[in-house]
Amino acid sequence: MATVATRMDIESDPILPDPEKEKKGYQENLNRQLICPDCNEYPPNLIEEFSSGDMVCGSCGLVLGDRIVDTRSEWRTFANDDQGGDDPSRVGDAGNPLLNGAQLQTSIGYGEGMRSRELHRAQNRLLNDKGEKHIRSIFSEIETLCNSINLPAVTINSAQHIYKMTDDAKLFKGKPQEAVIAGCIFIACRQTKESRTFKEVYSLTKVSKKEIGRTFKVLEKFLQTKRDAPPSIGRNEVMNFENTSTTGAADLCQRFCQSHKLHFRNPVFMENIAKVIAQKSSSLKDLAGRSPLSIAAASIYMASHLFNEGRTSKDIAEVAGVSDGTIKTAYRLMYPSREELIEREWITPKVGGRLDRLPAN
């Protein structure tokens, strides 16, 4: 004899009707639960078997419901089970607006047998464009380089868009591609407000600084001429191109303070202190001509000792990418003006800063 599951209400029935509930109208009763009539366990131990469409009690195995809807994603891929390199997944990559063509085409899979291989090779010869292959390889290289210095996706897209514009205009014909890529990444960092110095971008490639500098100047002039042209692709940070100043020391303090290698108790607080010190340091004559990297590192060095979280110059130098001696030299030039660089509010008992903690060198 088949057993039929019942539903039980886990709530007490009110004796009198509630006028407030009647005003609100119909509402779903979320306290109604399905309980196994054999086990009577609460909370119920129910298992949804999507393969068979049944809801089963996990304790006794009684089927409590059938024809349940599978709410999981329909997407499946069998790529991990393949041995021959074939990928039978039913979708391809998302369309890239920077590439020409519709990018929607049927491809012949690489199967077994001579006939299948010949069809696969013949289609590759017909469909694969050398120019598109080149653009795809450059885009992949830009993405790899940007990920190596932890740049966001918006900066990667901007750098790829800038390169696509220069490639369409045949601007750098015969120039080394590494220099063009580095110049595109450097301009994209400035346009998206990502603090990266010229030295950091230069270290990604094997091209000389002089060559990258020339490429950067040509790119700036080219983008200025394209600024007033109607946009072809929705990349506002490139089409609204503006000449930006060099990366300042205050902009670099945020990235350096957030580094896990320094282990500050409150990185945001230390970042704000170092930013103010770096901004005030720009008015010091002794620091004129100093690199923003060294000023930012010296500001963090001073801020860390001011609040009894002193970090050695070697630790900061490893994060900032400058030498230990460079940080100490910049700090010695800042130390005589410490009272001007440090706010009076910081050295109150409430905030916890003390000037006597600052080392003399």
C-alpha cells in the first residue's frame, strides 16, 4: 500500500482573526514545512534528487514528492574528460568588440581519422586570418603583463583599445612591439588613475627607456588627435583622453601601505598619514628632483615610526622597488622639517603619535 506524505503547520492557529493581517491581504505562509510522516523529524532531513526529480527523506528513504524542478545551472562541460584535445562545450568565448568580424562561426572539431583532420585543417586555413591572430596574441600579452603588476580589468581593456587604434592607423610600423605595448599600458594606467611608475612599466619589457619614452610621446600626440573624433567603441577613458601629470608620491602610498609584506595593524590609517606627509614633502626644496618612489617610501618610513609600528628601510624598499640607501637619504632630508610635515593632532594622546620615536637617520 502506497504511503502518502502529509504537510504539518509549525505554528499555533490564532483563536480570533487579526484585523491587521486582513488589511495586508494574502501573504505566503513561510512557516509551512514538509515533514516525513514516518520519521516526524524536525527539522526534516530532506534530500532533493534532481536526477530522478524526487524529494526523499534522508533518514528512511520515503519519497515525499516527485516532479520537482531542477534549479541548478544547465551549463555542463566535458572538456576535462577529453583525451584527444577536443572541447565539446556548447558555447564559445564572449564576443570582443575590439576584434573585427562577427566572431560567430561553426568550427569543425578535431576528431579521429584522416578525413576529420583534413577537414579541420582546411577550415583553419580558410577562417583564420593572420591579422586577427596577431591582434589576439598581442591582447593576450597585454593581459599577461597587466596581471603581473595587478592591474584591474578596466586598465587592461583600455590598453588593448589603445593598441587596436594604433594598429588600425599603422602608427608604429617597424617599431618593436614591446615598446608599443609598454606605452599603451603606461597611458592606460594614467587614464584609469592606477598609480604605476614609468620604472614599473619599463621593467616589464626588455626595451630601453629611451625607446619607450619616444613611443609614449608619439602615443600622446596620436590620442590627442583622436580625442575629438566620434567614438567607435565604448571606452570613455580612452576617447576622452587628457594629458595627465606624473604619478605622485601620495598616489603610491596607498598601494605600498596595503602590501601584506609590511603587516600594518591598520593599513588605511597608515596610508592616510603617509599621504599627508608625502603631499607636504612636495614643498621641501631639498627633495626637489627626487623620485616619487623614494618620497613615498620615506613618508611611510616616517609614519610607521611615528605610531610605534616601525618598519625597517629594507622592508619598505622591497615593496617600493627602490634601494635601502635611497629611502634613508630621502628621510634624512625630511627629518629636519618633521614638525612641519607632521600634524599637531597626530601627536596627541588620543591619536598616539610621538615625535621622539622618529629615528635621526
